[in-house]
Amino acid sequence: MYHFTMKAKTGEKTVITFKPEDYGLGEKHKKILDQIHGLDDVDLPISPIDYIKDQLERNGVRTAEITGRTYTVDYSKAVPVLSKREADDKNKNKIVNDFNSGKIDAVILNSSGSTGLSIQAAAWFKDQRARRMELAQPSLDIAIVMQTLGRINRTGQVVKPSYSFLSSPLNAEKRQFMVLSRKLQSLNVTAGRFWRFSAVFKWRFSDLKTDPPMPLKAHFFFEQLSIIRM
């Protein structure tokens, strides 16, 4: 049984319940499920954010997150454990200060951290290492993407940041990246400044079972050009 929600122009929502058999899709549905079950040997974590955080910590990268999440999955144990996040772990100001002072090395962000943060390599911050942002699942809203990119590219920085967009080679994700690329390239004026974008896509692998996995990377290089006002 599956459900989806339809939203009318008036804002009214209607929940529709259906079975694949209702539309003659019973056999195709079974085939898709069989293919999914055939991926048992692919180690896909149930909580990517927590898995990424755990792997960074295991490699000596001190990591925190600004996600607004209430629960977390602890992958440090033999069997992953679901637990509630401590209040200190959700203190946005403390995390920002710890990052800018060098107490932590990386911050994992979602849309909760797309605005209101200044984590650039500013002259007044103790940690002035060059910032690098790896985007694993950029928003479909170009405004949110630009806001997120701006967290590490701000006034007063002593060194420019760099960015990489990561993805699997699935066609659905490739399409999203191409749409994002077009939006970025067509966006030339933001917040009173000109931005120039260039993008290079490198399709690195075509099999989710690749070991070690080598994700697709799209590198975007940004050049800010100040507007000369007469």
C-alpha cells in the first residue's frame, strides 16, 4: 500500500492511497522490489549524516553538525544505536565559535545552517585555514544553494573558499546537477555583486558497488567582481 498527497491551488491537501495492482503495475512493482532486495551487499547507511560524521571522526576530523535534528544514530559501536541529541550538541552559536576558533575541523549543514552563519576564513577568527565546502545533496531551490555557499564566502576573509558538489552516477541525480549547473551559470547578479561561474563535471564511476566508492564531483569556481559605482 502506498500513499501520496495532492495539494490544490487553494492549499487543501488530499491523501491518496493506492496499490500498484490498481494501475496494472503489479509485476513491475515486484520486479523493482526484487532489484532493491538484490542490493543487500551494498552497504548503504540508514542515516547518511551520522555515517559521514562517524567516518570523519574515525579519521581524526573533529566534527559537529547544524541540522536541527532531534535524534542521531551512533555508528561508533558494533551495532548502530539510535539516541537523542544532547542540548549542547544543538547549540548553534557554540558550534560556530568552536569551528572558527579551530576546536573542531568540520561542520555538517543542512537547510537549518543555510542562513545566519559566518564561518569564513575571516581575519578576526583564530582559525584562518582555507574553507572548503562539499555539497552532497544541494537544495532544488537555487536561493537556498546560494545562501549555503555564502556561509564560507563572506566579507573579511583572508583566503577564498572552494566547493565540490558530490553525487552518485544515477541518471536522476545527474539531471539535478545539470539543472543546478544551468541555474548557477545563468545567475550573474547576487546581493549587489557580480558572480562568475564555471563548472567542470567529472563522471567518476558508474557502479554503486565500486570499492572504494569514487563519487561524481562537480567543481565550481567563483570569482567575485566588485561593482564600480560612479
